[in-house]
Amino acid sequence: MQLRDNAERYGLVSRLLHWGMALVLLWQLLSVAARVLLPDTAIDDFLWSTHRQTGFLLFVLIGFRIVWALANISRRPPSVSLAARLGHILLYVLLFAVPLLALVRQYGSGRAFEPFGIPLFSGFDGDSIAWMIQPASLAHGALGWTLFALIVGHILMAFWHRRQPGWTDVLPRMWGRN
């Protein structure tokens, strides 16, 4: 089993990062959906209590994924089009920016943040830092929904390419078999 990517398909590490992050992103979507559709319920309380920690996990994973992608850039399967390349770059940017904005907002609020019991930063007394909170509050949700829309487009395009005669079937690249 190959760990690194090659021209025909992604390696084990890339595939684990891709599908693992897909599951974590699905959990994030469920937590937001419960917050919006089932407010003040046990489901909302349970799922929402995991949202910040799960977002931090995504932040760490996308950092690792970016480093791994750059280390494998010359070996990876080629992009099928400029639109696919730009779409993937935009996905990476949003996967990094959305949790980063949440971290900036959390810090600016003066509240401590200890995801999974790891003290990331301590809180502080005094006024919150408005220039950190306001832009992050405005952008985090909007960019999060944009990210989920792009993920749906990503999934649809993978299946679209699978069904079009003469087009490259990209799904086997990430499934790990040809």
C-alpha cells in the first residue's frame, strides 16, 4: 500500500486525510444544522458542545493536509481542468480560513480556549477586542456555508466526471483503487 501520492491516484495519507476530514466536516454540518433547526434541544446541546473542538481539529488537519499536499505536489494526479484546480485551492483556503476566524473571535472575546483539554490560550479580564470579534463573527458563518456549498459542488462534480463519456473518472483516485 502506497503512502505517498502518484500520478494515477492519491496515497494512503492523502486518502485518510480526505475521508477523515469529510467525516469531521459532516459532524460540523450536523452541529450547525441542529443549532439552526433544533434549537434548545438535547440534540442541539450535545452537537453544539463539540463544534469548537471539532473546528480546531479541522484547523490542525488542514494545516497538516496543506503541508502534505505541497510535499506531494509533483507526484499528485493531474487536475482535470483549471476550474478543478481553482476549486480545490478555494476549498483549501476556506478549510483554513473558517476555523481561523473562529479562533480569532474566541481569542478576541477574552475567553479561554482549551480544545480536548489542551490549553491553547487563556482568557483575559477587561474589554473584548472588537476588531477581532466583529469581522470574524460576520465572516465565519457566511464562509462556513460557502464552504459547505463548495463541498456539495465538489461531490457532484466527482460523480459528474464519473458519468461523462470520455471524461476522467476522478473518484478511483481518492478511493484508492483503479
